[in-house]
Amino acid sequence: MLKIAFHPEFIHPVKEGHRFPMLKYELIPLQLKHEGLANEANFFRPELASFETCCLVHDPAYVTKLFDLTLDAKMVRRIGFPLSKSLVDRERYILDGTIQAAKYALKYGVAFTVAGGTHHAGYDFGEGFCLMNDQATAAGYLLQHDRANRILIIDLDVHQGNGTAHIFEGHQQVFTFSIHGEKNYPFIKQRSHLDIGLAEHVTDQEYLKILEENLWDLFRRVQPDFVFYQAGVDILATDKLGKLNLSPATCARRDEFVLGLCHQLHIPVQVSMGGGYSPQIKDIVNAHCQTFRIAIDLYHL
């Protein structure tokens, strides 16, 4: 069974011309249904994550300011969206969606959320369009409820998962792995358990070689019993913020390798969409839907 978290509140209104492609959260489910990859039964609607859930990996003082809408102006600018109750609620839906998707992954092997991958939110800060960190929170949930013991977070967005690294630096049960553009945002990086910073305009062959060599070794060393995969598609050559010059075929091969390894080793994996900023929204949506298609084929969903 393919299970996908979606809520209409994922589509938050932004100013016309805003660089964040909020429209993709509406288009991805429509495209999946149009292609016959999913139907209404595959989608589930998350609920608002509680205050206590939001504090699993975040500073309660920071979460209180989010809930009360009392973040200072500097932090709001750092996040990049005007602060509002609906924006905070959106993030709470995303957090619960990823937690529920992780629980479905334990049952079915793989599960998705249409949104998520909010990896720039750290323990006590939001940043880069991220208020709270969905996959970090879900990892905290699995550990709290003894649903996992060794977790690997694979972050292949073009931007380093600095918030995830900040939350889990030195953690013994959650291993963070990020392959990202070295000279790209965030310009002050945090320390993941393993960071690989790529030069601009890396070739398709170089990228895949780096990924495959390191990920095989990581699975061997970490021996995870659960994987979170941040599958950002801003690695594409078409992406206006990416600078990696990679082809759609390489993006697909990346997903095939990550998901194929999880499938081969029988390790449950939750997938969040992450970033994508190509000028043509169809390039973003097609790349995200390709991730679903690969999982559906691999897992015979």
C-alpha cells in the first residue's frame, strides 16, 4: 500500500513572484493521480502536531514563541515567510504527516509526504522557509516510542541539512548524512555526522560515484533500522538555486539507488520532498513525481 501525507494547508499563500514554489504542493498530488500512480485512497490527511510533539527535538522556548506568534523580527526574516497562525499550523501538519508516514513505512516499507524536508530548522531556530524540522521530529518520535534504535537521515537536497545536523550533532542513535553544494546556502554550515560538499557544476558521473561509494559504506557502518530520505530536486541543472548541473536522469538514478538500497536491505524509509526551484514548475513536479514512480516500481505498490 502506498501512503502519502497531504493536507490542503501545505499550500500556503505567498506573494506573487515569491521564489518559493508553493504551487508544487497542489500539483504533485494532481500529477500522481493523472498518471495513475496514486488515487484518493493512497492519500491521508495529517493532524496538527501537538506542542509536546513539536518539542521532541526543538527548544520549548522557541516552539512557544512560534505558537504565540512572538518570534522576533530577525528570526522571522531568517525564516523567510511572514509569521502567521496559518503558517505555524502548516508546519504542524507537515510534522504530523512525516510522523504518520514514518509509521506507515514501518508497515509497508516506504511512505511519503507531499511536503516536508524542512531541514534548515534547528533546535532553537527556523531558517530558509523552515519553521520546524519534520524528519528530525519524526526521528525523535520513533526513538521515544521504541519504534527504531538506529536511524540514518539521508539528505540529498542541494543545500546542506544544517538544521538536522544542529539537532543531532554528536547523537548516538541518529546519523546525519548530507551531500550538498559546498558554496551554496547555508553559507555557515553545521556539522553532520558525514558531510560531502560538492564543487559547482559537478558532473553526473562524479555525483553518482560519490553517492554510491559513500552510501554503501554508511549502511555497512551505521546499520540503520530506519531511514529518512530528504529527496530535494534542486540538484537539477534547471534549478535557479542549485548550481550542480545534474540531469533528470541522474536525479532518477539517485532515487533508484537510495530507495533500492533500502528495499534490498529491508530497511523502512520515509521520503520527504525537500527543495526544488526550477523556473518551470513542471520540471519540479516531474522530478518529484519521478521519486514516487521509482518507489512504486521497486516496492510493487
